[in-house]
Amino acid sequence: MLTGILLSGCTLTSMAQSDTLSEKKEKKINHSIGVQVNDLVKQILNFNSSTTSTNTNPYQLTYSINSANKGWGIRVGVGYNYRSSSSNDGITSTKTNLDDVHARIGIERAYKISKKWTTGIGIDGVYNNDNDHTTSMVSVITSTGFSGGTTTVIRTTDTKTTVSSKGGGPQGWLRYAISQRVLIGTEASFYYVTGTQSNLIRIDGVSNAPKVSNYLKVVSFSLPVVLFVNVRF
């Protein structure tokens, strides 16, 4: 009887291990995080910094979740760019801040071409918001009259430009598996967006002209020159 109990225990343990192994083998969902590495590659290869870049893809970070069997999934991309610069020549002092946000979300389907190569196609919705703010201070020297004295007056000009747009379109990508979890790839997209561009100018805190808004229509084609490193888990 003792022997039978031991054998039954071994059988149950073996079945539990088999179930665990089968669960590990049957992966239902694939997650992938991608980072744009174009600038890093340029620095490593020491490309000429004066060369104009043709990369127009603003999404530095992407995340996708796909069905392991069917390939259907959701993809999200975000990009953020902040730059601040200033100059001063003793007469004119200028400070510029650029604050740009780009986001997209869409559905896609991934296809396995071979053991190393995978591709995918889908459609995205995109949203862009660019804010540019420039402050310029000019020192103007004026005469006070016959006394020969002078007065320095600082005139401040604020210029704010905001571009907000949204739209969407098709996209596609191609990836090569360096290892089971690390992939390198590129993508292309064709987006149509509409939005508005507004300009506001203030001199010494007072608007010298009404706020101007223009309606925008933009068709953009992002060539497959962007380079992503993806980690799959």
C-alpha cells in the first residue's frame, strides 16, 4: 500500500511538472519595447554632425502587445523633445524654448517570415503638439536732451507659436532577431493630419496684433531610415 501511495505521488508530481512545462511552451502574448537608436549609431560610427538627417520619425519609444498565434495587437508610440537655447551679444538677449510632444496608438498584425525575420502592418491614430516660445530683450539707448545724458530702455518681445494636429494612416515595420529576445528593425508610415497653427506676439507685455490662427493639412511619409532596438518578453 505504501508503494502504491509513493507511485501515485510520483505520478502526480510528474503530471504537474508536465503541465508547468506545457504552460511555459504555450506563450499566448508577446510584449515588445522599442527604442530609437539613430543618434546613438551616429555617435558610435562618428558620422559628420553637419550632415542633414533624413529621419522624420518623432517617436523615440514604442510598445506593442500581440497575440502569439494570430499576430493581432496594439501598438503605442511616444516622442518628446525639449530644447532650450540662449544668446546675448550685449545689445540683444534671446532665449528660445521648444517643447514638442508626439503620440500615436494603433492596431497591427505581425507576420513571421522566417526564424529570424518578422514583419507587420497596421493603422495608427496620431496626435502632435508643438510649442515654441522665444523671448527677445533689446537694450535701446536714448538721449535725455541737451544735457547729454542717456537712458537705456529694455524692450521685451515675446513670440509664442503653437501647432496642434491629429490624424492617422497606415504603417509597416520589419525586424530581425539578433537573439530570442533582442530584435533590430525599421519602419515606415504614411500619415495625414490636420490641425491649427497659432501665433501670438507681445511687446513689453502688450499684444501688438491679434492672435493669428491658420488651418493646416499635412501629408507626411516617414521613410524606413529609422532604426529601433526592440526587447521582446
